[in-house]
Amino acid sequence: MSLLQRYGAIYWMMIRNSLIRELSFKANFLLWIVVEVFWFVGQFAFVEVMFQFVDRIGDWTKWEVVALIGTHQLIGQIFQAFFYVNLSNLPELIRTGRLDIMLLLPVDAQFAVSTRQFGMDNIVSATVGAGFVSLALVKLSVVPGLLQIALYLAAVALGVAIHYAVLFSLATMAFWIVRAQGIVYGYFNLFNIGRYPADVFRGPFKRIFSTVIPVILVANVPARLLVRAWENPFPALGRLLAATAFTLLASRLFWLHALRRYSSASS
């Protein structure tokens, strides 16, 4: 069995165990989905009110903004399904010394701490975002081609990777400050700025959150790729790819540096 097959088999086992655990509490599963649907309907109502007073936000029309918010929802829910709970628990693993168990497993420690749990309810919620993106395309009379769809899905995956890398880096700070849950939960609020068109941001704020912590790119780039077939997609996709590579590499190096100074809290 190759290394990739072994990791794939381990990850599938973790996903299966998470599904069994979640389906044991069906009422909570369904209630969470309802909450997510109402949250997104609230976002749509906000757009409706806003566009009663303006025709565009920068160069974004109403239904393009809906596609942007739907894309943000899609990326955010996929990220939460695969990574958010795991990363938010990392500071507690470090504080209590339970990280020792992860370090002793015959797999990469970063893989182990990042993939322990999976949220099926978030995947269902992600389909709500995909539904609103589809509605926006209908309203815009846009029929994306196969290349557009492929680039969109690739950009969505890159957006998920950026969220993972940034939050993983923030959670890794718990090696120094022990209780880092506040930082982790704060980032959950911070990446919500990604649901707004990039045109609303200016100055140093835009530069920081388009480069150092590139949350503005996460949903803006894939949404533009999908709804604007006439634009050249590759410059924006190139920026997103570069930002993803930078954040993933930085998070990995930061993690390895943190492990070198780790001494078990249980020892």
C-alpha cells in the first residue's frame, strides 16, 4: 500500500467514525442545518435591503454579490466540515498534554490533529450556498462552461486551503500562549469579511487581508471566475494560488518550529 493510499484509508476511517457519531444525534444534526439556512436567508435579506439604495458595489451587481456570498458560504462550510473543529481543539490538546498521543501515532502529527473529526451537517449546509450560487447564475443569465466550472472548483479548494493554513497557524500559537481559543474563535469572525466585494476595502487593510492573511481573495476570486466569463481568469487565479502556497508553507514551517520547543504538559 502506498503512502497516499494509507493516509486515504486512515482519513476515511476517521470520517466514517464521525458520521456514526453525528447520526446518533439526529435532532441536533437537523437543527443545525435549519440554523444555517436561516443565517443565509438573513444574509440574502441584507443584500436586498442594501440594493434598494445602490445599483452596484464597486463593479459588483446585486446577483453577483449573491453569488459571492453563496461562494463564501460554500467555502466556509466545507472548511468547517473538514478542519474547523479539529483546529479549534488544538490549543486544548497542547494545554492538557493530549497532543502526546498524536505525536506517537504512525502518521504525520499535523495530519492527525487536523483530521480527527468531520462535520456532515456542514456539508449539507454547503449545498445551501451552492444553491444560492446557482440561483444567482440563473438571474444573471450566465451558463458557465466546463472550464469555468473547473476553475471555480479549483479556486474553492484553494480558498479552503487558505482558511486551513491561517487558522492552523493561529492555533499553533498555543505552544507559546497556552490558551489560544480566543484567537481561533476570533478568526472565525475575521474570515467573514470575505463575503464582501473586494472593492469595499481600501488602504493597508486591503493590502494585509489580500496578501498576509488573504481572506479577501478566498471568495472574491472564485465568484468572479464563475460569473464573469469575459474576464481573463488566470491573473486572479494565479494570485490565489500564490497566496495558498505561501500560507500553507508558512503554516507548516511554523508548526515544525513549534514542535521543536514542545514539552509535554503531562510530563
